[in-house]
Amino acid sequence: MISYSAPGRVNLIGEHTDYNEGFALPIALPQRTSVTFTPAETDTLTVVSDHADASVRIPLVTVPGEVTGWSAYVAGVIWALREHGVAVPGGTMTISSDVPIGSGLSSSAALECAVLGALLSAAGVQIDRIEQARIGQRAENDYVGAPTGLLDQLSSLFGEVSAALLIDFRDVAVHPVPFDPDASGVTLLLFDSGQRHGHVDGEYAARRASCERAAADLGVGSLREVQHRGVEVLEAVSDPVDLRRARHVLTENERVLDFVAALAELDFAAAGRLLTASHASMRDDFEITTEHLDLIVDGAVDAGALGARMTGGGFGGCVIALVPTELTLKVGDAVRTAVTGAGYAEPELSRVYAAAGAG
């Protein structure tokens, strides 16, 4: 019997930059998805989840489109591993998780990476973490049908205690960056709005396509290739919506690097301002926030947070805020009052920190 687990993630800053070969700065969360796998001489994998009423039997020769719903992520990993040349064993697998589903904390990547690790362990195959991330991404892109980048899988696989991960998606390189705001009297708060999202509904794909059109107008393969030329270069983008999408990407990349520089100086006030600027860019240029999320951000900042932003792919999910520790109760109460006063459900509030990756 093999037990393996992988964490969800919070992206501190750098949203929708991964598939544009830019920069992002996530942390792995303490919340994890765990799998227990018992191999057997069979040509199927029977999966049971604490989030589902019935088990699902997945053929090891599964192909895209055959399995849907939550178990498609498991089936996608089986398919992607076999495509990679791994002889995936059959058997039974139980899954448990405390990573909220659909909240922008990457429950899907946590599931993929946990299943991937268990199956590789059972098969006796070692694959480096970058390639594991690519296999997980292929499962999500080509089997499930969500056109996501590598951010979530890399975050789950490379997570470190008290460290954020500066990811350069052009070189696919991960650099740990010390991140321990609590040691400086600052707390990272997570507000789960309860507003759920889905990436397969077309909005995520539409943003990616818009960025690709902007890059094509500029005659480059990705927006990263014009990063050094500044936003002025975007005057050559023909469609005004595509221009705004590209402007978010270029300015967001700069914010990631500025955030890392602020962390090096333990300047959490500057880091907070960058979070709020990131949210404004996602709201106005990339148009992936909601009135609900905007209300949480504004409420947190008005109550004394150093900064706040939506985290994740958008259209729902969670908000993070850097808050002086002595103001956490005040900020939490202010956000709850603002949100419930506007007719929304009370958000779930928790303190989060950088935790270990998959293993």
C-alpha cells in the first residue's frame, strides 16, 4: 500500500502569466489531497473519494472523453503517464482532501500530483519534478479539457516551508524565495468567497486566446518576448480588448519581480501595494474578478490590510490579504460586514502560510 499527498496552492502574485511564459510567485498550502493506493493485477483503477458518493472504475487504457467529472483528473493522469511510456498498475485508490474545490486553490493539481506520485511509486519509476508537472498539465489540458499553464502543478510539486516559489515559465525554472511574513508581524489571510468557478466554461480559454492574438499582432511567439520593451509596444495590437489583456500580462510580470524585491527587504507595505495593484489589473484589464471579490478586496484594504487581491484563475474563488497581525480581527470583521451587507454569504477566513510540496 502506498500513501502520497500533494498540496493546494495560493498564488501570491502573477496571474495568467504562466501560459504567456512570464513570472509567478505561488506558495504551497498546508491543505492537501492524500491518496492511498493498493496495486493489484487488474486492468482497471477503482477510485473512491471522500467527496463522492460512489466509486469509479477507470480502465488503464482510458482515452480522452471517456471519463468525466472529478474522476477525469485521475483518468487523465493514467492516460498521460501511459502516453509518457509508464506501465501504470491497476488496483484500488482512496482519495481524501481538505483543499476546497473550485475555490482557486488548485484542488485539481493537488489531486493530479498526488495520484501521479502514488502511481509512479507503485510502478517503481522516477521522473524529475519538472517532467511530472508537464504530465499533470497534459492530463488537465488534453484529457480534462482545461487549457491551464504549469503554475499549479509546479507549485504543488516544488512547495517549501517558509518559501514562495519564483517561477520563470520561459525557462521553466523554480527559485525558492524566503516568505515568512509572520516573523515580521504580518499575517497572510485567505478569504474564501464561496463563489465557485470553472475553467472549462470558456472564459479561461478566451483569455488565453486573446493573449495569443496579441502576441501574433506583435510578431512574437509569446508576450514574454516583448517584456523588455514596456507597454508602449502594445500600440501595435489591433484589438483593444486584446491590448488590455496583454497589458495585464506585461505589468503583472513586473509586479512579480517587484514583489520579490520587496520581500528581500522585508518591505511588506510595498508588497501589499503590489497585491492591490495586481487586483486592479485583473479587474480592469483582464476582467476576471467579480463584484463579490472586489468587495472583499476593498473591504480588507479599507480596514487596514497592506494589500489584497483575488488569487487563482478568476470568476470566483478566494482573496488573499497581507495584514498587520494586530489588525487581523478588525480586517476579518470588516470584510464579513461588507460582504453580508451586500447580500453575499459570509466568507470563510483562515490564516495561511507556505508549506511543503508533494511527497
